[in-house]
Amino acid sequence: MSGDLDRRLAALGEGVALARGRVDDAAVARAEAVVGRAGRRLGLGVEATVVALAGPTGAGKSSLFNALAGADLVETGRRRPMTSSSTAAVWGEPPDALLDWLDVARRHRLDGAGPDGLVLLDLPDFDSVESAHREEVERVIELADLLVWVVDPQKYADAAWHERYLRPMAGHAGVMEVVLNQADLLDDAGVAACRADLERLLRADGLRDLPVRAVSARTGAGLAELERAIAARAAGRAAAVERLGADVRAAAAGLDAGCGDGRAGRIGRAERERLVGALAEAAGVPAVVAAVGRAHRRRGALRTGWPAARWVRRLRPDPLHRLRLPDRGGEEAARPSLPGPTAVQRAGVATAMRGLAASAAGDLPDPWPRLVREAATRHEERAPAALAETMGEVDLRMTAPLWWRAVDALQLVLAGVMLVGILWLLGLVALGWLRLDDVVPTPEVDGIAVPTLLAVGGALAGLLVAMLAAAVTRLGARRRARRADRALRERVGAVAEELVVDPAQAEVAAREQLCAALATARAEGRRARRGR
Ligand SMILES: Nc1nc2c(ncn2[C@@H]2O[C@H](COP(=O)(O)OP(=O)(O)OP(=O)(O)O)[C@@H](O)[C@H]2O)c(=O)[nH]1
Ligand SMILES: [Mg+2]
């Protein structure tokens, strides 16, 4: 039985860890206290049974305590309040450590026959003018294995008792006894009416199946039954486990945040793509892609363009270098200088993140839609800039195509041809000036002078080759831009997965784990199995 409790306690501990920051802090603290307290109590041995007599002042707790102990151990009387600190009556040999844990200074060891390992506690009143009394009562009723509430015909309807103690412990009916003392003051009909009324009030408090025992500490009526009931609990050696079980169930119920109904949704392709698109825009992917295309065209022109006009291209900087993006990417890449996201782009990212979170949360109940959204949008502010910073790590594969080299060589040859033609023509001009042009005949082809042919032909051929190469380079630039776009978006996708999708899904998974842990802690699994 305690093995089962161990399992439930472990589940509650897991639930506490999962609930922290997600569920109401006070409930988490309460559950954590239960885990700690239960660990201590189990460590002290469940063989002993701690029974506390609690109730309003003058109900007769101390009188009942003495009657059950069979000796006048504590003072009783008309002074209100009478008892100011707790007293223990101890039967058999409960561990000293347990008594130390209960922190009850006054202890009486009883030699007479009685349930072995029973610790009976007389408490001060809970409705005292003395706040110290109330604190002591609250401290001890957390620790006791069985709570015996002692009331009298005047005080059984006390609002403080019902509201402050009974209602919050509605799940603890199994570890409580309710005693209507001073029954000798009423006739039989009065006792019956009182009991019926109190039982009705208890039901209204949520404490079902909790019978009221009418007793009289003065005449001894009903005491034997009460004694037997307490002895039976002590002999069963299950009171501690039952009490802790009730505590664990109540604590688990306190942590239960929307475990009842509703199903999580699924993050579809469309939401992912919308997010990647929005992040890519905000991180400046289109600017990089455009720069890739332009850089390729510029570099192609520098290698394959008409040599005489290449210098014009050199005047403008390389578009990729201007963004401080490396050609091949790498971890050590410098921070690119991309423009930050615009307000519209930021809004786009926020909307996409929220949309994705809503899909992930599906129709989960509160507080999960909010928790999933918070998880998905945790990096909303930082994500675009963080992404932009890593753009340099993406390999843009900006290698020069081999054919550029061949065209470059061809252009050099053609430029050489043109140059030879020009020099030749200049030579002819010089000869003409020296009037030596008739000495050296100028060769001709189809009536056109060879030097002219060389100069003009070389120039025209160079221009033609440059134009053809530019057309092919343009196609290449388009392909490279597409490729870069894919690579960059892949990176954006990975980051989106890491910063948005995974946290959102982790939140949904946390709910599943929390709800499973709480179901185990509440022993619902066991009940369900039994029901099958
Ligand atoms: N008639 C009658 N009087 C009782 C009974 N039990 C206790 N009394 C009297 O009620 C008064 C209060 O009894 P206590 O036992 O001191 O009450 P208590 O609940 O311990 O009170 P506090 O210590 O102040 O919380 C005493 O005068 C008792 O003699 C009973 O069953 N019948
Ligand atoms: Mg008393």
C-alpha cells in the first residue's frame, strides 16, 4: 500500500516540477509541501498512528482526551480558552523521531492496554482569540494521520470551522471522525436532530459519508465506540498512508490545470511555411538573395566582359561584400550588415508565431493556449536579428564557373588581336606621316585592310562574346539566387523549428506529462484499471 503511495508521491513530485511557472504558484507550493511532508512522514514509519483532537474552545477536547487516556493528563474547565499547547498521550513504542517531528513538548507514555503505536494529541482551540492557538492547530492538523473533530451542540454550525477547515479538506473525509460531544445536555430527540443537522452541513461542505458520533465525555456515553474506531485505525496501520494519500490527491487536484478535456492541435505545413516566410523577410533573406544575383552578374562581367569596359564595373562595390557576406559561409563569418526588420515585418513574424501557437494548442483549455503562445513567441523580438546575424554562416556557393576562365582567355586573345590591329594602324599612320606608306604594302582581305580587320573585328568579337557571356551569366545568376534562397530558407526553417515550433510542442508535451503525472498521483490510473 505504501509502495503505491510512493509511486503516487513520485508522480506528484514530477507534477510539481512540470507545473512550476505554468500553474498557480500557491498550488505548486502546496503540492511541494505535501511531497516534502509525506517524505518525512513515511520515513518515520507508518506503523504508528497520530490522532489529533481538534475543535472549538469548550467543546470538550481535553475532557475526551483524558477519558480516552483513562487518566487526567490535561486540565479541563470553564476557563476559555483552557488549553494553550498540545499534549500527547502515547501508547506502546512509537518512534521518538515521530514525536520530535510532531514537536509536542508534553508527552505522556501510557502503560495501560491500548493500541500499540497510537499517539493521541489534545490541541488548543481553533477559534481562539489567541492567534498562537490557531497556528498550533493548523500546524498539527497538517501532520496528524487521523483528525477527530470535537464539537458541541452549540458550536457545530460554526462558520469558521466549516469554511476554513472542512471545505478545503473535502477530500479528507476518509481520515476524519466527527464527534458531537456533550450529548448528555440534550434528550434523544435533540441529539438525533443535532446529528442530522450536522450531517447535512457536512454534506454541504463536500464531506459525504462522514457519520457524526454523539458522545459525552461526562457520562461516557458513546466513548467505547469512539475508542474502538480509533483503535481499529491504529491497528490497521494504514492511517498515515491514507492521510498522505488524501493529501496527495488534494494537491494533485490543485495542480490540475485544464487536464479534463480538449485536445491539442497539430502544426501543419502551412503554418510552418508562413512562419519561415515571415522570418525570412524580417531577417533580410530577399536582400541577400538579390545581392547573390547581382554579385554573380558583376563578377561574371568582370571575368567575361569586354576588357576595355571592365573598369566601369569595378567602380561599384561587390553587392555581397557590401553586406559583409562571405562567398562560402562559415562559423567565423562576420556579422552581416543587413537592414533591421521593418515594423510591418515584425508584425508579420508576430502574427505567424501566434498562428502557429494557436494551431499547436488546438482546443486545449486554459491556461494552455496562453502557455503555448508564450513558448512560441518567447523569441519574437530577438529572432529576426539573431537570424540575420547567422546569415553569414550559410554557404552561398559563390564559386566562379570554369567557363568564365575560358571566356576570359578568349577575351584576352580578342583584345590582343584588336590591340595588334590598332598598333598596326598607328604604325601605318606614322609611316604615312613619314611618307613611307608606299614602301610597306598593307595586306588586304576582300578589299579591307588587315589591320582594320584586326582592330574592328577584335573589338566586335569581344563585344559579342561579352554579350553572349552576360546572357549565360544572367541565367546562372538566377539559378544561384534560387539556390541561395533555398539554403537561406532552410536555415531560417531550422531556426524557426528550434525557437518557435519546438518550444510550442514542448509545452503541449509538458501538459501531457503533467496530466499523466497528476492522474497517477490521484490514483486515477489504478481506479481506471480496476474499473475495466
Ligand atoms: N455536560 C458536559 N460537559 C462537558 C462535556 N465534556 C466537557 N465538558 C465540560 O466543558 C468544559 C470544557 O471542557 P474542555 O475539555 O476543557 O474543553 P476543551 O475543548 O478542551 O476547551 P479548550 O481547551 O479551551 O479548547 C469543561 O468544564 C468540561 O467539564 C460533556 O460531555 N458534557
Ligand atoms: Mg482543552
